[in-house]
Amino acid sequence: MIALPDRAAERAAAAECLGWFCAMGAEPVEADILLPAGALLDLYGEDIRARAYVTHDPALGEMMLRPDFTVPVVQAHMAGGAEPARYAYAGLVFRRQEDEGGRPREYFQAGYEVFARTDPAAAEAEVFALFARLLDGTGAEAVTGDVGVLAAAVAGLATTPARRAALARHIWRPERFRALLHRFAGEGAPDPARAALIAAVRAEGAAAVAARAGAGGGLRGPDEVAARLAALVEDSDAAPLPAAQVDALEAVLALDAPLAQVPGRLAALAGALPALEPAAARIAARAAALAAHGLDPARLRFAGSHGRAGMEYYDGFVFSFADPAGPGRPPLATGGRYDALCARLGGGRAIPAVGGVVRPGPWRAAGGLAPEARP
């Protein structure tokens, strides 16, 4: 007799989470398991292939096993959902793993999403407070962050648009981001090959160097190669980033403090990076909204680098609840704001949105929901 995986307990836990979300006013929705790969590849680039299962359909082309629910739920809402809206879902998702490592390749996920144009701080507090109650009694420790703070800091740097765009593009790749930041600050010795290429372009012109590269240009045509070479020279002529701004950005990345202290910490850095002032005000509003839900901002951790790994659609408030079973395990729950994703999938229409997901199996193993807190 063959042995099949017993998912009854995990399925029951997912149903319990879904029931909890619906009791909080969410509309239950479902999503296809097999999704067109094109939209996900457009959003995340080829990086998504490293963590998703991709197959080919003779009629529909490249397809992908559902890596999460957020993208299909956003697509469905932007196609004609009412406003404001609250959605809940539960089902299997599929993620590739580079090695055995103990992490499952398919597991249940349950989530809650809010689409609302008014009072973003209130929506963020609603979602976070819901997950805090759901995980009450599990021992899961919460950490919050805000990817938008780092994005605002980058947008306010005194440098070229190309350099700001490069840093913004790599916010979710911490090592690459820091390497670019310090190269743009003029730190370290220049790369010899890069310096030699720039010298050749200065001496011969971008078009001549591109023509000499010939087939070595790979898939790029000569005009595109020449444009890239000209951009390299333009970048090499840019003034270094001001040291005070680099220090302020590093302070944002290193920030790890109670949420109640964060607006003051950011305001103190706004002298070097004025874009941090509105970010500080936004976080102060969020702290007040969380306090209105009975959560003490002085006891909530905020980390400036939180939210820079995993799916790249979070662009503002982010949070996670660590698995108390031990370090190295995926969080019990994660979530955040993804306004830009809605705009990207909305075909010209946009709406602010925030949500989160929980892993029902580990949630149940950690103690589930305190009985007195259940709806």
C-alpha cells in the first residue's frame, strides 16, 4: 500500500484561519493553482524561477504553480472588485527549495487582504492587530519595518537619476545595494576592468568600442551596447554621494528600536535626508493607529532592514512573526503594504492595499489561537 501525505490537520488549521478572517468581515475567495507565468515574470524578473515551479502548456504557454495568493487576488480585485474590500483565502502554495533543509515545497497558506483608499495607517493597524490576535499564545515574536522609508531615503539622495534608480532597483538585494551605495560614495579602489573600459570609451567613443565588441555583445545590439557604454562614462563623471547622506542611509538600515522611538530617530536624520521627515510622520500615524487597537508601540520592534528579502511587492509597512520553534525556520506569518503592485496590475487604476498570510500548520503546532480570543 502506498503512503500518502496526511494533510488533514493542516487543512483543518487552514479552515480555522479562514473562518477567523471571514468572521472579521472578509469575503472568502479562491485562486487558480496553475497561473500564467508571464505576469509573475514581468513583476519579479527571472529571479522568480529560483523559487517557483514553472511548466509549459501547449495552448497557454508558460505556466507557474501558485507561489502565493496575493498576485491572483490583486488581479481579480483590480478587474472589478468593490471598494473598500476585504478578502480571505486558504489553500496550497508551492515553493522550490535549493536543498532538503526541512522546508516544505508545498504547504497551506491562509491570508487576509484589505483594499481601501482612506486612512492607510488604520488599514495597516487593522491587519497587524488581526495577525497579532491570531498568533496570541504561540510565543511568536513580531518585528515591523517599512520598505518605504528606505525608498524615500534613496529618492532623496543628492545624485544622478540613474544612480537613484539603480539603488531603488536593488533595495531587495541587500549585498548588491550596499556595494552600489559605497561605490557611488567613492569608497574603495575602482574595478580595473571597468576603469579600462571607461578609458577606452573616452578615447575611441562608445560606438567604436561597441562595434569592436561585435558578437561579444551577446543579445544586445550595437546601439544598445553603445548606450550602455555611454552610461558607464556618465556615471563615472558623477560626483560622489555626500558622506552625510551615506551615513544617514546606513543609520536607517541599522535602525532597530521600539516603534515608539522610530519617528524621532528618523526626524533626527532628516537634516541630511529631508525625505525622511514625511516617512517619520507616516510611522507616527501608524504607531497611533496600533495603540488604538490596544498594541503598545513601545513594545513593538521596528527594524530598518526588515522586509528586504522574499517577494518584492511590499513597498511600505512590513511585518513578520517569527516561528518559536527555532531560528532558521520560515516565519509563522508575514505581511505588508503593496500599493505599487496594485497600480502595476491595475491597467491604469490603482488602490492602496495591505495584507498578510499565515502558515496554518506551524501556527497550529505553536499553539494556535487562544480559545478566549476566537470569534
